[in-house]
Amino acid sequence: MQYLCLIFESEALAAQRDEQANMALIQEYGKFTEEIEATGNHIGGEALMPTETATTVRVRNGETLITDGPFAETKEQLGGYYLIEAATLDDAISIAAKIPSAKDGCVEVRPVMKFE
Amino acid sequence: MASFDTDVNAAYGTAFAVLTKRFQDIQQVEDALQHACIKAMEKQQFETIANVKAWLIKVATHYILDELKKHKPDYVEHLDTISPVDTAYEYDDATLGLIFTCCHPSLSQDNQLALCLKWVMGFDNASIARALLISDKTLEQRITRTKRKIKANNIEFSLPTQSHLNTRIDAVMKVLYLIFNEGYFGNSGQVLVSNTLCKQAIYLMKLICRTYRDNAASHALLALMLFIQARTPARATDKVTLLEHQDRTKWDRAMISEADMLLQKSLKQDRPTSYHIQAAIAGLHSLATTYENTDWQQIVLLYDKLLTYDYSTAIIVNQAVALIQIDRLEQAQTKLDNVAPLLLHYPPYFIAYAHLLEHQGCYGEAIDKLNQAVLLSKSEAEIAFIKDKIQYLKH
């Protein structure tokens, strides 16, 4: 069963991190990724550039509407994701709890839809 | 026919638990059980079904297997090896698994409660909606949404693995605690329903304690339930009977001893939880020979401790009542005044305040507070009790 772990974090707080703290976090992520690769839970995952780089696209009546910025202003922003394989939701939740940003941000766990 | 309906209702929860554990598909199981219940009613016109549970499980299993044979022939071969389930142990095991599914921490507590009442305890939607103070329609929507979430996330109908037990068991205990409290102190007003809730919560807690012997919190919670349940014979059925007015010779002493033993045992195992403190308070009441002889001093201290776990205004009100008993009236008044703005709609607050005023000799003001409580109360049993009290103060 596949789950997508969406990682949300406050960009404002992230901007306050100094170089050293950033390096430490990157190392933590590296270690976490290695761990779930070793256990076979890792399918994929990436970090995203901040929401100031986002563009939102809609098509209405055949016309493409382009807006600068993310689709919604929120306190915490989507900053990355992992796509994981887990036997049960319990396992998926345990893995999500180990994602480094779960400590100050949050992780939304969503099952991936299957088409038969 | 009436008794047969009751048999089916009682058997439905177990059958649902066994079948979901076996097939892991809610919709399939609900369809099959509906079919089995109709068949049972037809059969019942000609002969008696000795074991309704086993019969429902058998007929529903055959129904599902027949359906599967039509659509997924390969899958069925694997299922044919399943042995029939008909021992009490296997029933209990399936029921326990079902509670864990209903109380999965990814579901909101309201939804956990609704599912438990429906699937584990077998209540109909109308009764559940009344108990949760929501409309039938809202309940149906919630249940539909929750079923979808369980299916989409592949939440299993089985016991959690040992490594996940700690994150799972707290939610189960909290829901059983809420169900018991609703049964004993709740506003549902129907004696029969209330009794069933308390008995079922205790039955399920016993199941949990038997399965997880090392879990101290669950033993403390069971002790708490038993201490309180033991007072049932001393309560009137039509109105609230305060501890103060209960005939203590009617209390179930065997149940109190059982609770006491459980609590002592659970205190040795682990650091105390809020259930331990609550059980200790209930225990002090149960062991006191009269209301006046209760160790109120100790109870006041335990409430202080309880507030460090869970700061709740309801606890403050109870603590104030304990303070009144040991004539610390000023302290009681300060406590009640502090929480007053938060409890403008909470009848027990006004009852406690009236109690304080009565001790201060202000009967007129006490009656005013009680009249306010009558206006706020939604429970007939509570209103009957308050009106008695008003009559008493008038004389």
C-alpha cells in the first residue's frame, strides 16, 4: 500500500535557521532517507523550493489563468514529500513521525488512490 | 418475535467483528449480514435457531464466498481453507480487533465513539445520534465518511502489532471511558440504554486487561469503572441519587473488592495515569462506611494531583464539593468563583454552589442557584433530584 507523506513547515521559521542548523537538518533528512531505503519503504521523495517560487494555474472556460504564488495562504507551507510503501497505516504513521520536520512542522499522510 | 430481534441484535456485533476480521471489507460484510438476518427471520417462522451468532456467521460467510466465486474465482480458493469460527475465544479476539479499528487514532474521537456504539455495541443509528446530540443525518454522513477513510487507508480489522500497541491503546481506553461515563452520568435518560453502555464498557475493558496484562493504565481504568458500577443498586432509576443519599449496604461489595485488587496491582506496575488517580478517588468513596466518614482530606489532595494531568473545570467543581465537606468553605468559594465564567451552562456547578450556600446558611440564595440548574439541565433524572432538593430547603 502506498502513502504520500506531505511535509508542511513554516517558511518564516525556516528562514530564521542559520547555516549550521540548515546543514544539520539536511543531514538528518539524509539519514532518514537512507533508513527508509534500507527498510524498503522508500519509493520517492523531494524537497520543494519555497512558495514564493510557486505559480498557480487554472483553466476556466478554456482560458488559462495564471496566478503568482501558492493556491492558498496558510500558516505552514508544503515544503516536500515522500512517497512510501507501508503495510498498514500504523506503519505509515510511524514512518511519518520520523520525518525530521514532523518535530516543528507537520506531516499529512494520504493513501494513494489505486485504479483497478 | 421480540426476543428473536434481541438475539439478532446481540449477535450482530460479534458476527460483524468475526466477518470483518476474515474479509476486511465493511460493505461486503454489511451486505452479507443483511442477507443473513433476513434468512434468519424466514427460518425462524418454522423452527428455532439454537446459536444465532454461529448461524449468522455461517450464512453470511457462504453468501460472501458465493459472491466472490462469481467475481474473483482465484481469491476464493485461498479463503476456502478458513476454518469455521465458533469458540468464545475467537469471538472475543475478533471483537477486540474491531474496537481497535473503530478507535484508530487517525479517526476523530467523535467518529471513534460513533463507530464503537454502532459496530461493537450494536446500537441503531437513532439511539447513537441521540446520545451524541447530533441529527440522524449528521451521524449517517459521519459514518459514511469514516467507512471511506478506513477503506482508503487500508486500516486493518485486527489487533495492532506489539510495536504499535502503545500508540493505539490510549484511544481505545478513552472511548470506553467516555462510553462508561455516558452510561453512568449521561443525559440519555433511558435506564436500559445506560445500563447496557456501562456493562458493555466493563466487558470490553476486561477483555483488554486479559489480553494486555502488563498495561497498568487499563487495569486502573477497569478498577475505576467497577468502583462506580458497584454503586448501581443504590441508585434510584428515575432520579439522580447523590453519593450522600445512597444506602451503602446496597453497594456490590464483591465488585468493590475486585476493583480494589486491580487498583493495588496496577499501582505496582507503572507510573500512575489519570485513571489511577480517578480510581483512587472512587476507591476512597467505596471504602468509606458513611458519606461523613469519607477521607475528604485525601480526596482534595488527589483532585490537586488529577488537575496536573488534566485541567478541567468539572474537576474543580468536584474538588470544591470535597472542600465543603471538611468545612473549608472559603477555599471552596474561591475555587467556584474562579471557574464561574466558564460554567454558565453547567448544572453541576450551580448544584455545587447551592451546596456551599446551604452550608453557609443562605437557604434562599441556594434555592436561586438550584432554580438556575433546573433551567439548564437536559436530564429528567437530574431535574427530579434538584426539585427534591429545593423542596427540602424550603422547609
